[in-house]
Amino acid sequence: MTEVSAIDSFAEKIRTGGHGGLLSAWVGIPEPMFVHHLAQEGFDSVVLDMQHGMWDMASASNAVGQCRSAGKPAIARIPVGDFAVASRLLDAGCTGIIAPMVNSVADAEALVKFTKYPPLGERSWGPTLALNHMRLSADEYLRTANQLTLTIAMVETRAALEAVDGILGVEGIDGIFVGPADLSIALSNGAKLAPDTDEIDRALAHIIARCRAHKKFVCAFGSDGARAGALLKLGCDMAIPSADTAQLRSGAARSIAAARTFAAGG
Ligand code: 3PY
Ligand code: MG
């Protein structure tokens, strides 16, 4: 069999652990060239956010190519319940799918149906771009795709918290991604958006322990770099050190402040 590339060994890496904590970029601005630039930095992967970001299938598929040409795997977060788009993104060469608002065993089973080939699911055949990107024959892809790609369920509601063991027990769910923003809204019954609190950390610690018990990995969104570091310290396998828009604006603000400080003689 053709050797698996460094890009395609990502799934194995996050499953087996021992990597010291992974960091992924998070991109909602629907511009493949922007992904290419960002992927030059020390991220382990890039998430294309199709839930709240502005990607369509064509721009996301092109971004997968730009990401891979920079040597990094692309993961896509799909819109809520849009499992058909998950199959298409895997066909386009995505290494993983993050599905938001997976709140029950039934949701998790439906997700697996669209993202794994039999016997785990019912993913339909047609990975034309994925074959090109991964340089695998059709037979090799069919044999290995369930292992080389990741199906990740988001836990970000009270229902999902209660169902976390059932969700983790679904064969084909490879790992969990925690959405601290939605979880904070859910836990406060809509009273507040407070993703970086002790209450969220307690929920996270519980989810991390359940993931460890099921021998599955866990990721979470961090509102900035320091928070992402804290999430890795708590035991997450992968964290997001804020989204593209925040990084773009904080970089711009830093440059402007440095210029003004220098011009003022300081
Ligand atoms: C959340 O925090 O709710 C997310 O979905 C990550 O952006
Ligand atoms: Mg969310």
C-alpha cells in the first residue's frame, strides 16, 4: 500500500495521543488563499467553519487543497444537522468533520452514517478529490478511509452533557469537540455568554474524563492563545487558539499600537 503522508497521519496522531497537545487554526473567512497563508504557521491542522463562517462547498473544497499544499490537514465544521455536506467534504479531502449540536445517541448515529463506510456507516462512494489529494487507489481508500478520517461530535448543550457516555459509545464517533460558548449559554438558560469560567472548566473536566474512559480524544475552542493553553493543560488533545477574525484584528491592533507608540517617541 502507498505510504500514508504526514498530513494523513493526523487522524492516527490525535487518536493515539502522546503528541503533547495539538493546536488548530479556525477559519470562517471564505478565502482559500487566506487558509494557505495561515497554514504556514505552527498549527497542526486548520478547521474551516461552515456553521458560522461563510464557506460554501466550492470555496471550502478549494481551501482543502490550499491547506494540504501547505502540508496541513483540513477539518470542516458543518452546519447543524447537515450530514450530507459532511460526506461531500470528506469526498473533497477533509481529514475530519466536526458536527455541532450532537445532543443524543440518535444524532451521533446519524452523523456516523454519513461519514463512515460500512460496516460502521453508510457513506456513499465518490471521493474523487480525496483520492487525488491522498494519492490512494480506490481500493486503498475504501479500506482505510474510516481510519484516516475523523468523525467528531460537538458537546455544547445540557442534553449532550447528559448523553455524553452514550454519544462516546457510538462506534465511529472518534472524538468530542466541546463548544464552551454554547455550553455556557445552555448552562445559564440563556442568561450569559461566559465560555471561560470555572463552571465550564468543571463541565470540561467531566467530559475529558468520560473521553479518557472511552479511549477517545477531546478538543475544545479557546477564546485566545492563553485559554487554548489552559485547555491543553486541562487534558484536551486539541485546542483552538481563537478564530481567524480575532487573530486578524488583534494582529492589526498590535501593529497600529506599535506604530503610534513609536511615532509618539516611546
Ligand atoms: C462554541 O463555543 O459554542 C463553539 O461552537 C465554538 O465556536
Ligand atoms: Mg457552538
